[in-house]
Amino acid sequence: MGALSHIKVLDLSRILAGPWAGQMLADFGAEVIKVERPGCGDDTRGWGPPFVKDEEGNPSDAAYFQSANRGKQSIAIDMTTEAGQALIKRLAAEVDVVIENYKVGGLKKYDLDYASLKKVNPGLVYCSVTGFGQDGPYAERAGYDFMIQAMGGLMSVTGDPDGQPMKVGVALADVMTGLYACNAIQAALLHRNESGVGQHIDMALLDVQVATLANQAMNFLVGGKPPARLGNAHPNIVPYEAFPTADGHIILAVGNDGQFAKFCALAGAPELAENPAFATNSLRVENRDDLTPLVAELMKGQSSDWWLENLSERGVPCGPINTIDKVFDDQQVKHRKMRLDLPHPKAGTVPSVANPVKFSETPIEYKSAPPLLGQHTDGVLSALGLSGEEIAQLKTDKVVA
């Protein structure tokens, strides 16, 4: 039984940040009901190729949708109708959590905002995910991951010094917001257990992006100088970047003075570790421009495999630069079972990426692949107390599908 098997979630969100939080809660055992628009559903169902294909080879939902909706039930409701709003309210009255990522005030006109749903469920934990938060001069703006990475400073520290600013290759602001939202929801549930009181959680992509600047933000706040793009180099540790070898590139991640001495000895240049200009990490950071070319020249003397084997034997952190196919072929990734195959009603099975959390007492049970649009409409409405005739009429009226 999952750690959150007693929790019920109504997921009104779409795209990535909100659904990522909902998927995390589902992985942890919560019952998650995803409400989607009849006919088209979550936008990411169409964000392909590639698409999952059924057993006849016909395209179904996009791989993108599969990344954030595992373990959920899908019910298709037209929330623009009064009957649809009434159904969602009935569902909200019976759940512990609502997740939504509409524009600020977007659900108020449907009486599905926090103030409205709190009246029918005072203990409700209601999580709103927006680009800029519920207040402030940008609150009304739409926010997307790419622009948030730019506005929030991440792109200013990503990419080569002489190149253009670069976004991260994954929608990291969305993913991190989903993770923060999941943590916040669980904290609010713990508070409710003690107080009986629910609450509204205001999650903003920009806030999360600023928060996750981490050491780069503190480097500026303490030092007063905005960090610059360093390519693959680290602002606070040297040598700590990608280096060319005789036949490719690897990551060398020297984290302390002892590791630096071990590297120098292995490279046949013990004098580098004894050089007063490179004796400590802070000095190596100050003299980065002098040291880095020397290390790069030494690294070119051996193959990637030679460095990886010998550095690892000596406890010097290093690693290959894997393409994603090699990631899933890596023996450690395989051992940790980071790839899953889940049953799918059309495709037979679909691949999925496992949750990285390993519980000792409440192991994650992967219940199902991401649902087809409206796959669980009848079951969810029946559990809500609607008769077969009532559900049929709602379908005739195009309130549900």
C-alpha cells in the first residue's frame, strides 16, 4: 500500500508542472483523477511525434503526455457548462487536494477557485500553479518554461561564454515547480492532520526558478557580481568540467584538494598539485585560466575509457557524457530499474521512467500507464453516485465524454 493511499487528488492541470506534481502523488499511492476537456484533453496528448502506437500501428497519445500522467484516472468534463461545473464541485467536495494551473482568476468565473471550493470542502488543500503567482505586477501574464528560464536567470549562466544564452534541454522550471508543488501539498496535508484546516498553495514558476539558482544566486547576493556563463565549467570548483580526451570527452569533477593531487599524480604531473598557484581550490578558481589549459592538455594523452577506469579506481569523480540511449543501457540505471513497461489499453505496453524515490516500507506500485482521454469517466461518475441513465444523459448533452 502506498504512503499516500489514503489521499484523493483532483488534477485540473495540464501541460507539465501541475501534471508532474499529480504524477508524483499518484506514484506515492494517491488516487488521482485528471479532469480533461472532451474531444482534445490535455494539450500534450498532441505534442508529438513521437506518439505511442496501438497494436495496429496507429498513433495514440504523444510521448510527452506519457511523461507526466502515469497512474491517473481520466475523466472528460466540459467545465464551461453549468452541469460540468457542478460535477467538478461534487468531486472537489470528496477529495483532499485540488491541483490547477489556469491563469490567475481563470477558475473563479466557474466557481471552481479556492474560495468557492473551500465552502464545500473546508479541509481542501488547493494548489495553484502559474507563471508569476497570484499577485504582483506580472500576475496576469501567461508563463512558459522557456521564458521563465530566461527571466529567472538560468539562461544567463547556461551556455558557452562567447555563445548565445542557452536554455536547459529539459523544461526544468516546470519540472522543479512540480516537485516543489508536490512537497508543498504534502506539507499542507500534514498541517491539516494537526489543525483540520486546509489551505491555498500559490506556486509560481518564476519563484521556483529564482529559488533554484541555488549557489549562483548566493554567489551574487554575497559577492555582488552577477555570475557569467562558463560553459561546462563550475563557478566555485576547478577543475570541474568537460575535458577532451584522446578519443572523445569526459567529465572531470575534482571536488577537493586531495582529489586534485590524485589526478595530477595519475596524469604524470604531480608538480601541478604542488604549484602554489593551484594548491587549494580557491586558488584554482582564481587561476582558472592558467590551470584549465594545462589539465586539458594532460587529458588528451589518454582515451576516455582509460581515464574513466583509472580515475574511478583512485576515487576521483568522473563520468562519461552519455546520450539518452546510453543512459538507459547503463548497468547502474538498469540495476536501479529506472525504465518501466506499463500495461496500456491500446498499445499493449508502453515504456515509462521510474520514480527515483525508493521507499523501504511503502514501495511505489506503478498502477497504470497514463490514461486514454475519458477512460475512467463512467467509473468515476458511478462512484460519485450517478446512475447509468444520468451518465448517458450527460454524454448526450456533451457535458462529459
